[in-house]
Amino acid sequence: MIKVGLVGYGYWGPNLARNFAAQPDCELVAICESQSSRIALAKAHFPGVRAVEDFQVLLDDPKINAILIATPVSSHFSLAKQALQAGKDVLVEKPMTETVAQAEELIALAKLSNRILAVDHTFLFTGAVQKMKEIVSSGQLGEILYMDSVRINLGLFQQDVNVISDLAPHDLSIMNYLIDKDPIAVKAMGVCHAGNALENVAYLHVEFPNDLIAHFHLNWLAPVKIRRTLIGGSKKMIVYDDMEASEKVKIYDSGITIKEGDIDAIHKVNVDYRTGDMIAPKLPHREALSVEAAHFLTCVRERSKPLSDGIAGLRVIQVLEAAKLSIKDGGSRVLLSKGSE
Amino acid sequence: MIKVGLVGYGYWGPNLARNFAAQPDCELVAICESQSSRIALAKAHFPGVRAVEDFQVLLDDPKINAILIATPVSSHFSLAKQALQAGKDVLVEKPMTETVAQAEELIALAKLSNRILAVDHTFLFTGAVQKMKEIVSSGQLGEILYMDSVRINLGLFQQDVNVISDLAPHDLSIMNYLIDKDPIAVKAMGVCHAGNALENVAYLHVEFPNDLIAHFHLNWLAPVKIRRTLIGGSKKMIVYDDMEASEKVKIYDSGITIKEGDIDAIHKVNVDYRTGDMIAPKLPHREALSVEAAHFLTCVRERSKPLSDGIAGLRVIQVLEAAKLSIKDGGSRVLLSKGSE
Amino acid sequence: MIKVGLVGYGYWGPNLARNFAAQPDCELVAICESQSSRIALAKAHFPGVRAVEDFQVLLDDPKINAILIATPVSSHFSLAKQALQAGKDVLVEKPMTETVAQAEELIALAKLSNRILAVDHTFLFTGAVQKMKEIVSSGQLGEILYMDSVRINLGLFQQDVNVISDLAPHDLSIMNYLIDKDPIAVKAMGVCHAGNALENVAYLHVEFPNDLIAHFHLNWLAPVKIRRTLIGGSKKMIVYDDMEASEKVKIYDSGITIKEGDIDAIHKVNVDYRTGDMIAPKLPHREALSVEAAHFLTCVRERSKPLSDGIAGLRVIQVLEAAKLSIKDGGSRVLLSKGSE
Amino acid sequence: MIKVGLVGYGYWGPNLARNFAAQPDCELVAICESQSSRIALAKAHFPGVRAVEDFQVLLDDPKINAILIATPVSSHFSLAKQALQAGKDVLVEKPMTETVAQAEELIALAKLSNRILAVDHTFLFTGAVQKMKEIVSSGQLGEILYMDSVRINLGLFQQDVNVISDLAPHDLSIMNYLIDKDPIAVKAMGVCHAGNALENVAYLHVEFPNDLIAHFHLNWLAPVKIRRTLIGGSKKMIVYDDMEASEKVKIYDSGITIKEGDIDAIHKVNVDYRTGDMIAPKLPHREALSVEAAHFLTCVRERSKPLSDGIAGLRVIQVLEAAKLSIKDGGSRVLLSKGSE
């Protein structure tokens, strides 16, 4: 029986609590939260769980094996560090830390103390992303040529982070998971319409070796909600549309046609919509966070490397940090240093 | 009765021929084309129209009022110049010329000789773009904050131009028509996957004063055909989806919500899909090229300024030229000089 | 403070429990359930609520004002009757009873004892149906000419009822709510593919006076999930698509065109997709069952008539009973007697 | 070289003319049309083709091998009969004749005189229907259990036929083509809203042996255009959506789940959207009428049986005739006699 403590019972904390509480061989034993109204809520939802204000209580409890961190990002580093130092395994909300340096420190600390450090990149545990990983790994796409992602929202402006920090971690974690290469440079552009210094429409451009590019459109000011990623391969391509109820992942034959002299052939291609069959594989219907919770518990139990570990968290933050630099510098190209692996 | 001559009977020429031939008070009197198989086709389609190989025949025919140019872009400048010098009004295919300098020379020549110079930006004459112009002009969008356009295709690679030159003129002409401001700078990024030097996936970023931006995703290597433009305004927003059969233009309330402290309110907004009514206005079902032909003939008859005149053609070429520079220079920001107006 | 007891903690019971427990001025005090594994679940979900096996405990508890019945349909009549006789107000799952006679007895009993009798037609409390009721009531549709509904599922076969009894109550309750007329006759056709006597594909046809018809396609063996209703009016029409994320209700101008002699006009209409604007009104995002619970509690408190009362329950059962007769008789027309109002 | 004459240059005639004129080894030599404005149009479109008012001219011309009939349905029988008697092969517009008796007479006459008699059921020659035929024939659907078709339009009312006669022939010809069985009975229901005796909303129900049913919703008064057919098989199912640009045919695994006692399993299935992969095969992009013209010419040349012959035409008319009887008799079941094969 693994015993977990949760810190932070705001927007995402209740989801972690519910999913970990429902896992077999796992017990949610404590919830730490500073706001009294949220403590009351935690008590109502989980009458049998100890609800406290002081994080030290969790650190001091020797029965607690692992700590889940779902607080604002500015506290991630400090809380995770304390938890690791107290000998706890850690699952921390994305983005893992505010800076690359903090991320590297946590990774080193976890390595040194032989603790599990995992980052909650929930999307990696969806049936859709798991299926795409399977397809990419099988080689059936051929060489991956580009990734293009649109993640645009309906007018909910955050007040502490810009749209890149808010939305891009999802796409970047998926990018890193599917593309088995290190990005080499980043460019970002954005504008603010809310009278503060936080961009609400932004474009992020990530370069890889060999002309592979990834591009992200992130937007809080869109009339419609779009969550769509294209992955172009030399043999096949994927359309991943997270707003689709049942056909989230579609796989198409690529079918490039080079325009030759024949005008009628050109015209024919122009009006053609597709060059091969399309397959929409059945995806499992399950809550990603539940799969992730089970995976984290397995890692704790078996002392194995999490699918989304500290390195995965770091790689996302490296791009976010470079994007901030680029935006400040008018969209200039910012080189990425190699990861700390 | 206005008499027109057409030069170029390749992919687009037949459409011009058919639409001008069908206009009242207009007669298509001659078609000039260098390829013999295409001449034969022109003769078969229009038995009563004179089909010639020599462009000089059209220039020398005093009955011809106007010349339609539908040849490859490299010949646009020379043919249009000769036509204007011969005293003909001119409608030239997009892009108007290969360079800004050529475009400016044609504009000056047309002005000097008091001839009509129009560019075939067909999309401006669609019911959808006309409706959007009406909406934008009415002020109901409030201030325009951004334009984002995706125009991606299914694997038809051109062999003489890159994807920006091929696809962006459509979007740029719409941008210039709807946004009543001069762009100030351009950035472009792209990659080639066909082993030549022609980009097939590209992103174009256009800056305007006051944090207004326009962004374009242009792609020949997409698994699906998407033609969608978002126009974000401070009061309302437009989604223009050209692949929709009947609801190409949708107008949404903007409804920005600033995230305050209330977690439940935030959550509520997050799961909300929309913040107001949506209206999809009825659009007229008509062939844009027929509307454009009628408009051009009216301009010829009444000596009035075409909606899509030489200046409109120039403005598109200015951005294309800056984009080429930017792509060569690794995506650097290229300033646009003011138009020649 | 209204105190409610719930009987039945199977598939739907937990939803009722959760929603009533969350209402202000309401307390869920007891849950009755015969299966021990489900009792255990009820205890886990609602630690402070008394969980019992014996329904008599709820009847005998003088603090309990109202009883919620979420058991299999065969027990609805008996449980509701006992609850009404014990002086409790009652909310019963749909369909209210197995037979018209039972429904009429409950209605009479509720009237006699001055108790509230409500039926859980949840769809009536959705934002979509409420919006449609508002539109219909405003008269903007003109005269309602037809209703056509498709409610088809993905291969989940029930073992105790046929597809009409399973799925049609939703549509019939909406029909009765929106159309302010009594149906006069019913025809039904269906086939069984599961080797039992329970139809899994069925069509239900309901006649009203003045050529108003309603038609229902109900299907457990469909490859896709469709939940779409058309309501045709002489002035406007509604498309209600419950599978749409955000635009569930769309209102169209009707725009009938009578074919005259002009071939080109006919052709023009044929290729036209729409004859007027379309409006998709913003719908509130709220859980229908929560709205319904609040409404029921208001009725209990103010002794007012529920929107979905015993008569509403009876009207659905009248059509279901007629449909059974029709199907047995090869699809013959079965007249409906007038309601007991 | 096969020489064809066309009678009727109204709505559909020009399409036949254009497609036959474009076939190799075929010459359109004459067009017969009674309306002078339409004759003028025929002359303008086909300057080299003889345009006449008198059908006898076509009959008397020994060079004409085949006659295409695209006149109003009331004249089909008489014109086709004369053409067959004059020794011509015949392609006649759908529906082939007004009555079953007429259809049988034409079939007998064609057989006797050894002439080709084909009916223009254009849909059979679409890539979508051809693909479905291939799938059905392969046996991968298992046993076909039902067909459900919705063909609804936007407010174009015909003045001479009801909505069944106007729209159902398309679906019935597809039904007969795909389902290799004879239907045994028909029921039809409909209402008129235009003040005449012509139904504009109708439902048609066709019974086959072994609980196979086909159902059709036909409607001129719909707010949206829907053309969708479901074909349910015991192993796989098809969704054929003719309004889709590129994915008109989708094949799904059937995956029936029988509801057992397990509530959570039931719930799981309920929220599941699909039980297997979906495949949307690439369909050829070609004009169906062009394929049909080529096929007809091959039959003429090789004296072979057309895919859509007189028997196919008759089978459609048998159902239409039964539907008329049923509607008049309040939706009663009308038995179909066996075909004349």
C-alpha cells in the first residue's frame, strides 16, 4: 500500500485526489492547502483524509511515500525540493519549475537521493497520444517532416502567465514524446491585447536537425476551441483532433504529387481531396489521469523511470525559457543548449 | 460592347474565357496561346473566337479594348506593359508581377496612359469575402486584433514557385482588403522536403501598427485540405471556413473573461465553449469570377478604379518579396517600405 | 431544509444522489438499495448518509419529505404508490410506470393526497430544450409542421426492454413539451437481431391533428452515435444536435421555393444550400439534473406543479403502450385515447 | 464510332449531352427539344450538333445507334417505345416509366428486339456506391441487417410529383444494387404542407425476408441538406455520407455488446463512442455520369447487359407504385409481386 499526500487543492488538485484515491493499493492520506475554503472542500470530498495547512506535516509523516504537487508554478521548485529532501517520491504539476536551473537542480537531487521525480504531463497518458506514439514508433509514418499544432481557446485570460506558458507545455510534452530528437532553436512571436505584458496570441516555432520543424499557434482570444495537431511524415500523416468525440486520431497516406507539365493532371490533383485510405483507430476510453496515477504508483513500487520524468519536465521548460527570450527580442532565433541527460 | 482578348489558355485561362464570354455587352474576340494543343482546345471551346499564337495580333487589333493575361507569372510584366502601351485596359493574373519594381512600373504606366490596370484576386469577389468586408466595415468587430489563416493542401508540389508564392497571394489580398492599414514588417520561415530549393511548408508573419498581427500557415504537404481564417476583434470575431458547404462565415461574440481568483468561475469558463450567440449569414451562391468579370467591365466602361487595382497587386508583391528575403535570412524581420500610392 | 431519501443506487441513482446532495436547503438523508455491493458504494460516496436495504425505513422516517425512485421500471409503480401513501412527495425515474393504468392510478393518488408527483425527464431541463421551448413559444417558427428525431446508439443492447422503451421516452418527453397538442395515433415498426423478442431497430410514427407528424428512428445497432432532431416550422426550422459540443441548437429560415417552369431558377435552388441566415444561440452550460433537482425542490417547497409532472409521465407511456400494440400488429395504426387531464 | 441522339434539353439533358460528347468513339449527332429557348441553348453549346423539334427525325436517322431520353417522366414510355421499335438502343432518365405495366412492356420489347434498355440511375456509377458494392460483395459486412437512408432537401418543392417519386429513386436503386434480395412489402407515410396533394415529407419502409428492413426519410422541407445512408451488418457497418467532401464512405466494426448485470460495464459501454477501427477508403474522383456514359457505350458496342437495365428500372417503379398505394391507404402494408425476371 503506497500512501500519498497532496499539496494544493485548487483547480487541478481535486482531480489528482480523486484519481489517486481510486487506485488499488494506494491511499490518499493527507491534503495540504493554505486557503480555508478549499480545505473545507477537501474535507467534504474526502472525509477520511487528513486536511492540513502546514506542508511540514506531510514532510514529517514517515508513512507518506509520495507527494503530489498541484500548487501555483512559483512554488513547485521549493515544495518539490523539500519533498525530495524528505525522502519522498514526487509528482509535480506542469510546468515542473519556473526556470531551467531549478529543473536541473531537482533532477540532480532526485538522482542523488534515488527518488522518483515525475511531471504531470497528462496528455501523454491519453489513448490518442499513446496510439500516436505506437504509430510513430512502428515507422509507418516514414521520416517525420513537420509537426503543426493549433491550441486555441475561448477568451479565458490568465493573469500570471502568458498564453505560451499556459498552453504550450501540453504540445511540447507531446512533441518531445513523439519526436525522438533534440530541438536546436526556438523563435516566438506574440501580442498582448489585455493591457498587461502577457501575450494572449502567440506563435512558437521550434527547429530540429534535418529540416524538421514544429510550429504552435497558441491563443486565448479565439472564437472557437481548436485542439488540432498535424504530423507530416514522408509516408503517412496524422491528424490529431482532440475536440472530436470519437475519431481523435486519423492516419492518412501522404501521397505527394509533383507538378509536371500536364495541365489537366494538375487540375485533377487540385480538386482531389485525398490520395489514399484513411484509418481512424479505436482509442481506449479511459481517464488519462487515472492511467497516469497507476503508472506513477508502479514507478514508486518498482523504482522504475517514469514515462514523464524530470528530464521530460526540463525539456519543456528549456523551450519555454527560450521562447520568452525570443519574444522579448522581437522574435529572434534562440539556440537551445543540450539537455542535462 | 467591350471587346476583350485573352492571352494564355492553360489552367486558368479557360475560366476567364468562359466567364467573360458569358457577360452581356462583352465579346471575347481573340485568344493568344503558344502551345498548339491548347490552341486546339480554345478553338473547340470557342469556335467563333479567333485563336492565335502571336500576341502582337491582339495588340494591333484596334477593336480590342481590354486584354486578360493568364500566362505564367514570369511573362506578366512584359505582356501587361505592351498591352498598356498599346492603349488596352488590362486584367492580369495574380501575382501581378515578379518584383515590386515591375509592379510599380506598371502602375505608373497605367496612370500615365489613363488605362485600367486590375489584378485577378478572385477571392475578393466571393460572397464570403464580400460579407466579411461588410461586417468589418460596419464596425461590429470592434478593433481588429489579429488575423490567422491556414491554407493547406494535399500534396501537390509546384515546380517553379514555393508554397508562399503559390498560396499566400489569396490570403494577402484578403488581408489587405479587410484590414485598412499598411503592414510594417514581415517574417517568414519554411522548409523544403522535395529536394529542391522551394519551401513546401511555410509560416508567414505580418506585423501592423498597434499590435495587430496576421499569421499564415501555408503547406503543400498536409493530409487534409484546410482553408480557414480567424479574424479576432475586440467585440466580435469571424471564422471563415472556405471548405464549409454552406456556413463559410460565422460571427461570434468575443467575450473575453479575465481570470480572477475564483477557481470555480475559472473552471466554469474553461469548460464553456462559447460566450455568446453565433450567426452564420446567408451568402450568395455565385461564381466569384463572374462577379469579377462584370466588375472589370464596369470599370472599363465607366473608367473607374477597380476594387483590385494595380496598387492592390503591388501590396501583395511587397509582402511576397519581403518574405523571400526573410526566409533566405533565417526568418529575420524585414521592414516594408510604404506603398507607391 | 427539505430532506430526501433515494431508492435505487444502480446506474442513475448516484447522479440523483450527487445532485440533490449539492442543492442548498436540501439534505440527502437516506439511500435504500438491495444489492450489497451498491450499498457499500453508496456508503463510500456519502459517508454521512444512512444506507439501508429496507424501503420501509424511508417510508417510516417522518423527517423525509420526498422520495427519489431510481430502481428498475417494474418496481416504479409499487414504490411510488407506497411513497405517496406514506405522505411523501415523489420524483420517479422515466418511464414513470409500466402501464397507462398504473400511471393513471399514481396521478389520481397524488391528486387525492395532495402530493407532488414528478417524473425525471432530464432532457427537459437541458439548456438546449429550454431554449427550443422559448423559441417555439415565441411563435417565430410559425406553425409547426413536423418533428423528426434520430436517436441511435452504438451496439449496447438492453435485455429487458426494446429500443423504443429504452430510447424513445427522451424524445417523446421533448415532443410533448414543445408541441402543445395531443397526438392522435401511433404506428411502430421494428426488427430484432439479437435472437430475443426485443426490437433493436425501430421506427415510431406519431400523428397529430392538421397533418403535423413526428417520426423517431431508434436504433441500438448503429455504427455512429446520432442524437438529432429537426423541427420544421412554416417560418423557421430548428436543428437540435445533442452531439455538437457548442452549437446544439441552430435556427434556420425556412424559405420554401415552389418549382415553377424556369429551369435555371430550379437549378439555382437545387445547388443552393440555404435560404437565409442561421443563428446558433448561446446555451447555458449547466448540468440538467442539477436544474431539475432545484426545480423539484422548489415544487416541494411551494407546493407547485412540476414542469414534468405525472401527466407528462403518463403521456409518454400512452405512446409507448400504443407503439407496443402497433409493432405486435405488424405496424398497424393505433389510436390514442385522450389524456386523463 | 457510336452515334447518339438526345431527346430533352431541360435540366438534365445538357449533362448527358456534355458527357456523351466527351466520350471517345462516340458522336452526339442530334438533339431533339420542343422548347425554342432550349433549342437555342443546345445550338450554342453544341454548334456542330443537329438540333431539331421533331423526335421522328432521330428515329428516322439510320446513323443513330442509341437514343438518350431526358424528358419529363410522363413521356418516357412513349419515347422509349418508339426508339426501341425503330431499332435504337435506349438510355432513359429515372424513373424509367410512370407505371409497372409500362416498364414491363419496355423490357419485353427490348428483349424481343434485342435492343439495349438502360436506366439512368447515376448514383450507381459514383465511386462511393461502387466502393460499397465491392465491400458488400466481399462479405465483410456479414449479414446485412438494415439500411437506413435520409435524403432531405432545402425547400425546393416540385409541382408534378411528390417527394418520394422525386428523391427515393436514388436510394431505391442503391438499395437494389447493394442488397441482393427482393423486397416483399412496402409501407409509406407522408404529409403535404404546400396546399396540394403532393407529399413533401415522407417515410418509406421496405421489408425484405429474414427481418432485413430498409427505411427512407425523404423531405423537401428540411433546414439542412442531408444525404446519409447507414448499412448495418452483423460484422461491419457502413456510413455513406454524400455531403462529405472526401470521406463519403466509412466502414466501422459492428461490435454489439449485450447488456449484462454489471452496471459499471454498462456505463462504460454507454459512454463509449465506437467499438473498433474505422476506415474511410480513398474514392476515385470522377464524374459518375461520365463513367455511366462509357459503360452504356460499351454495352451498345458489345451487346452486353447494362448494370442498370430495364429490370433495375422496373424494381424501383414497383416500390414507388406500392408506396403510392400505401400512402393513399393510410400507411397500410402493400405486398410486392415478384419482378418479371
